[in-house]
Amino acid sequence: MGEAQRERGQHDWRNDTTGSQLNQNNENSYAWVCMVCGTSNDGRYCSQCECPAEVEGRELAHRQKAFRQGIEYKAERIDSPVNQLPLHALPRFWLLRWIVRHWRGWYSLGVSYWLNGLPRMVLLIVLMALVRTRPVVAHRLDIWLILLIELVLLTYIWLGLGIWRSARRHIAETGRRLWARCAQIVVVLGAFAAAFTFMANIGTVIQELALYRTLDSMPKLSVTTDVQGTRLYVRGTLVRGSGDAIAAAISVHPMLRVVQISGPGGLLDEARIAGNAVKDRQLATFVATECDSACTLIFMSSSRRVLHRSGSLGFHSPIMAPLTVANLFAYAAQMRTELIQLGATPNFAALASSVDSQTLWRPDAETLLANHVVTNLTDAMDWNGLSAN
């Protein structure tokens, strides 16, 4: 036993019952049971493991662990960073206890680095995958998902500091520095990456909120039918739920022959839902005035696409969030492929998908007809789907 430990054992050990069980037999004789090895004793130190009678707190825990592992307890462990931490009671709930233990650096370096960050990494992968698979134009779900990602990114403070403290304790207790320093370097690099992603997501949210303000300023969607139930009028902006509303109107009117569309566009995924309903019912589409942006996808979903000679179709590249060079090329390529699949010529699709998203390209009627964007032109403002001219 070291001198420091023996001095610790000389202070009124007979009246200290925190770390041992003392039973008073008479005024001058005390018996106690060592809480490390269970040996009965009547001296100041355990005859089996030399544990002092009054040992308590973290020292007691380390002595018990050393005894279970069959190794010698080293007194210098008292001076290690983990023993110098204030002794706070850990929460009873396992999740909170795990959070606190990691934050204080009480886990081994391997557990802190490889295991404790695993749930956070899985959650980030799932959330980012959800954001990437969302529609081209964002909506409220995307905003909430990104804000949730921001909260997860902030937990890097907890993860990084826990690993950093565990690395410091690893060096203090083992003297080995290589892997501990490598872990600390990765923590610093990860902090820069998390900060960059956090700031980029703030920009994304600002862009998406701007998109919403734009959609809110556009005409509201209106879906009605004529008296006979043969013509469906779709007017206004395609917002969240518009595709389902159009599809539902198509499904409950069995006499429909034509869908007459006009509007400034809106959410592309909503246009696709409505377009699929038009395609499934093999309905004709008709534009008498203007049909722009996402509206054109509904129009082109039919095999019979009729345009009034004074009407117009407006095309531009998708508006996306976040606006990055990678997204710009990816979404433009997606739009080009989609237009070709709907019947447009490759040259027309390439040009329409390359127009700046803040402007509109309105080809003349003959160009649209020549590039198979429309199948027929008509002079009738009330074309009923029975004839094209």
C-alpha cells in the first residue's frame, strides 16, 4: 500500500461507514466486511485485498473492478482524470445515463469513438435519404426534415466532446497517444464538416421558405366539371395535395373525355400524380389559354394533347432546393428524360430543360406541333374532345 493510502486510512475509520459495513461489538473493538472482496476484518485494512475500511466513491468502484478482473489495484489511478471528476449520481433511465457517461468521457476510447456515435450516424443517414428522395420542389415536410437534421447535427457537440475527453483519459491512464490523438483529429475534422452542413441547411430552409412565398402568391387551385360531366377544368397553382384532388375528381366522373388545364405550375410531384390519373383514364388534354411549368406535365401525360392556336405552353428548368450545381444538372437531366418519355423530341426536351428557372420559354404553336409536344391545334375555345380541328 502507498503512504497516501495509509494516511487516508488513518482518519477516524471506525466512525466512517460509507464504504464498508461496520458492526460495533464493544467500545474498543470493531468488525467490518470489505465491500471489495467480502472478507471480515477488525483492522484498518482488509487482510485479503488491503482495501482501507473507509474507501468510497469512485475508488471503491475501481477496486471492485480490479478485484473481479484479478489484477492489482494501482493507487495512482486515484490521480487519473476520471477519478478527479466530481462524483455525481447518474440518472436512473438508461438512455440519460448513457448520454451523461459519454459526455463526461467515462467510456473507453473504443466505445466512445466506434459505438456511441453509431445511433446518431444511422439517424442522419435515414433523414438525409428521406430528403434526397423527396420531390424536386420542396414543401413543409422537407423543411421539418431539414430542421430535424439540424438538431441531430448539433448533437455532434455532445459526441465530439465525449470522444475528446475519453481520448484524454486514455492517454492519462495508459500513456498511449497514437489512437487517442487520431481520434481527436477526426473529432476536429468532423466538427468542421458538421458546421459546414449546418450552415448549408440553413440556406436550404431559406430557399424553401422563399418557394412557399412564391406558391402562396399564385392563384389557388380550382377543380370543377361542366354540367354533363364530360370536361374537367383544372385552374390555378399545383400545391401540396393538388395531385390527389385532381385524381379524385377524375375517378368520380366516369363520363369525362377531356381535361382542360390552365395555370402557372407548382409542385412537380403533384403534376405527376395528376398526370398518371389522366394517363390511366386515357383522357385528352386541352389548353385554351396558358399552361406553364409543372402544368405542362399534366398536359403532356395524355396521348391526345390539343392546344388552341392562341394558347401557349411555358417551359423552364426545375426550381429546386437546395440550389446547387449538382442539383441543377441532376434535375435538368431528369426533366429532359421525362419530356422525352412523354413524347417530346430530344432536341426540344434539351432546350426546355436548360431554360433558366426564373424565366419562361413559350414556343409558338407550330414549334410545339413539330416537336410532338402537342398532337393537334384547334380554333375552338370549347373543344370537347371529339375532334381536333
